[in-house]
Amino acid sequence: MARVPAVSEALARCLRDECEVEMEIRRTGEDGKERIIELYGSPLGANGSPGGAVLVLHEVTELRRLEHI
């Protein structure tokens, strides 16, 4: 589903449990720098059957850095 296991896990949990998910993912880029991604997911569906999900990812590395100054 995705190259990042945490994204696949979030999608699977969102669909399986029919619940919203929120998590922070830390990844090291090809340049060796750490990136921080916030993930929000919400199931889509009607009549109790999941029809899919929407995942929104925000890259918040710089925001986190500024919070710690």
C-alpha cells in the first residue's frame, strides 16, 4: 500500500476499526536529516461499511524545531 510501514498501519487500523487515527512519524531522508510528519486519518463509508479512508500528512519538521527554541 505504501512505502512507509507506519502509513500502511494507520490506513489498516482506520479501515479495520472504523475510527480516526492520528500519529507522528519520524523518517530519515536521503540527505540524512530527520523529517517529522503528522498523519491524520478518517474512515469513509456509509451504512456501517468502510468504503475507504482519507489520510492527510503534514510535514512539521520546521514547526517542531521552532517550538524547541
